[in-house]
Amino acid sequence: MNEIYRSRAPLRIGLAGGGTDVSPFSDTFGGAILNTTISLYAYASIQEKDDNQIVFHSIDREKRIVSDVASQLEIDEHLMLQKGVYNRMVKDYNLTPQAFEMTTHMDAPAGSGLGTSSTLVVAIIGAFVEWLKLPLGEYDIAQLAYSIEREDLKMAGGKQDQYAATFGGVNFMEFYADNKVIVNPLRIKKETLQELEFHLILYHTKTSRLSANIIEEQRENIKQNQSSALEATKKLKDQAFMMKEALLKNELSHIGQILDFGWQHKKSLAKKISNPLIDDTYKAAINAGASGGKISGAGGGGFMIFYCPGNTKYKVTEVLSQKGGTVQRYNFVNEGMTTWTSKQ
């Protein structure tokens, strides 16, 4: 009987504070982010083989890579996340190089702004944790995912996605120097979350972007002490505290304004965060009744979220569907990365 070692990790919506988890801002001033995981996932499975080959198969990207068993695989643009995690597992956890096939799949396209890359890394680590029975806790897994992406693979980005995917739920996260991260799960009433879910539209613009380029510009602006970018990032940190208070006090009527407050400041972080398509979509949603919104993730494309008070979400959905994108159905989920073994 064959055993398959599986893992899944949830994608996330960033509600407030996005960008404050990126160095050097978080190292100097401390970052704060509020996010919540949703019912869209990254999946990874590992199955042992006996033919001296390592196979990586990405179903959603329609890519299949085969290589001979080796202790370190060459990193190139083809399925680099899978290779990066494998190399680190061999190096850090005495994984004996052996034949296996890894299959991955994501419920949202890469570059969508829902933390896809980092969530996939967490899911891949999860499959290895299940296979090798590694004694890693949530903070260990999230930090390892961050280290692989940002240090080993040199991919620009922040820290929130790895922690959201690993922990799950609605979290207020704090980021400091020396990779210090504190994840504070928020005890929000069930009816408050149901109401937020009802009013919050998740809209896919049908465009994607390379977040690393936008984040690199954002980092450079902070490094050079550019006053507009620095002040805007501080405002985004304030936004995270505003969002936290509104959710804990069940003051959902403030959510739209808080989202809009953040969006107006976020556009000052880097030039490519918004563009004519995003600006036009935002304006159309507001005119249809939304009280505020934002781009999800670094910006430039992917998903947008809008808070629609009363019953305006029906009109907003109708208007947005005429813009060429799609409104994505979702639910908030409280469970982070999970692993299991399937016997087949």
C-alpha cells in the first residue's frame, strides 16, 4: 500500500497594514498587519518512488520537471519554490536524497495578491514535515518559509504571508528587527465575521503582477528615507490598529473608510501599486455603493477587495462583472496549514 504525504495551506486577504512587514521599515519602526485566511488553498503531496528520479509536477502551472536524485538541485526559473524547499530540507534536516514525486496545486493564480508563493512554500514544507515527521512548530515553519523565499531564493517580499498560511484565522501580526514576529489571534465574535464576510467582496481583475518589482521599489524608497513613502507606511501601520479596534468592537460601519484610508496612502509607496485599470475599477465600485476597498497584496493587479454596506454588494458585483473580471466566492477559515497521510 502506497502512502502519500499531503499538506494544504490557506491563502489570505490582507485587511490592513500591508507593506509594513517589509524590511527596512519593520526593522526600524516595527510593522503591524491585520489579515485573515480564506477558503482558497495551496496543496502539496509527496509520494516515494524507486527509480532514482525526483519529479516536481505543478498541476495549475502545467509544468513537470524530472531530475536525477541529488543532494542539491540547481535553482532556475522553473518551479524554483519546490526546488528551494527540497534543497533546504536536505541541508537542514538530514533528508537522505531519494526518489519521490511532488505534486502541487493552487486555487488562485500566481501574482494574484493573496500570498500564493509564500502559501505554496508553507504547503510544500508541510508535506515534508508529514513525510519526515519533523518536530516543527508554527513559528518554526513560518520562519523557515520566509528564510527559503527571502534568503535562499532572494525573492523580495514581506513576512505576513508565511505566518498567515501557517497559523490561519484572523490575526494581528507585529514585525520587528532580527526576524522577530508576534502573531496575535483575534477573538472576534462569530456574527461579526459572518457580517464582514457578507459585506466584503473579493474581485479578481484577471490581471497579475510581479510583486517583487513593486516591493523592491517600496524598499528602496524607505531606504533612501523618501519622506512621502515613509509617512505613508506609518499611516498603514496606524490603519492596522484602526482595523483591529473596529473588528473587536463590531464597528463594521467603519471598515470601508479604514480600507479607503489605507488605499490612499498605499499608492504613495511605489509607482506601480495602482494603474488606470485599478483606479477605474475602484471608482466604479465606489460609485456603485462600496464605501472603500484596496488592492490585495503588493499591488499592480490580481485581486481587489471592497466593503459594501447595506445590500450594495449586489449592485457592486453587477458593476464589477462588467469590468472583465470575476467576483470570487470565499469564506473565512480559522485553520492554518494542515498535513495528513493518505494510504492508497
